[in-house]
Amino acid sequence: MQIGELAAKAEVKISTIRFYERAGLLPAPGRSQGGRRLYQARDLQRLRFIRQAQEFGFALNDIRHLLATREHGGAVCSEVQTLAQRELARTDYKLEHLRAYRRELQRTLARWQQQPQPTCSSREICGLIERPHGPIEKI
């Protein structure tokens, strides 16, 4: 199949396929006599694997390692589980910090809403942000 058909079947852009080739995630395809890229069913399978692994939050380097391990006959499912556990821990960490940030944003907004409507000096864009009580601190 040609690159357009592969892109359609995998639901990605042609530029994504070319990027994965340059990044070493997809092997260089065979070529037709006219020089067009020709892909096989295994390329579609690999492309779908890459996209799904990315949806799990796996980094391209991790995906590259998994693909190389599998190509050399190694089993990768235990590594996939380890990566998923790592991504889950990372997600929990981010959620914890987002919740704290949300609470602080909520407190700041409530404080602003309790104050009389501020007037800004001619040198300010918005005193709510620029004055000492200023913006919330990102966590």
C-alpha cells in the first residue's frame, strides 16, 4: 500500500508517518519502480502500536526500545506494564498538583470577587495580577 492509504488506515497524517520514519520508529519502506513508498500490513500494525503506546503516555524513546526488543525476539509485555505503572504514578503526581493549583485558584478568585471592583492605574494592565496580592503561585 502507498503512504496515503497507510495514513488513512492508521488514521494519521502522512507527515506523521514520515516523522516516525525519520525518528527510527518505522523502518524505511520499500519503493516502487517509480520511487513511491510501499508499505506492508506489518507497517500498519507497527504504526497502530506506536499511536496506541503514545496514547498511554509512553515516550518515543520507550516505544523505540519496545519495538527494538520485540524485533530481536524479546518479550515486551512486562516492560509495557512497567511503563504503564510509571505513567500512572506520573499522572497521579500531576493530578495532585492540579488539585492544589485549583484550590489556590479558587481561593484567589473568591478573594478578588469579595473586593470592590478595582480600578487600574494608567500604568497597569490589571491590578488584580500586578499588585502585591497578585497572581496565584503555580504549584
